[in-house]
Amino acid sequence: MQILRMVLVLAVVGYAGYLAWPFVSPLLEGADPAAAVTRAFAEAGAEGVTPALLWIGAVVLYLIAAALLGAGNPRAVVAYFLGFMADAVLRLALERSRGAPDVAARSEAALVEGGP
């Protein structure tokens, strides 16, 4: 059971690292921290403060979940779920800011094209 828990902790930390990589990589190269974070948000299409807070919040919540899971605390599930929700809302916000059409418009277009 201990090995499974450690594998899960490594998986959660790895995903948090993947999520934070656009911010971490410029910092490792010695770039200005403020410019690196601003550039990472601009490249991802995040406009405004809300996506930035969601992005940072998701990473922090995943790391908290990993720490709680490593300690064997059952509250890790709550932290992981909150991190997952922040990640899902972030992805939806980024998709909308890129100008992607919404699902209703796509499904309506598909019905019109493939009509009876």
C-alpha cells in the first residue's frame, strides 16, 4: 500500500510540474521572473487576473494534495478535487479566450449540415 501511495504522490507532483513548466522553465534559464510569468500567460492565451490565479491555484492545490497523500491524510482527496476543478475551469477559460466556438454552436452547425 505504501508503494502505491508513493507512486500516486509522484504522479500528482509530476502533473503539477507539467502544469507549472511554462513558468519554471524561463526562471531556470535566468530570465526576469515578472517578464517570464507575463510571457507564459500571454503564450497560453490567458488574459486577466482570473486565469493566472486559477493556474497558480491549481498547481498549489495539486502540491498540497500530494503532500497530504504522502502523509496518509484522507483530506488529500478534497485538495486533489479542488485542484482538478481549478484546472478544468482554467482550461475552459483559456479555450474561450482563444475564441473557440461553444458547444451549442458546433452541435447546431453539425445538425444543419447533416440534416434529415
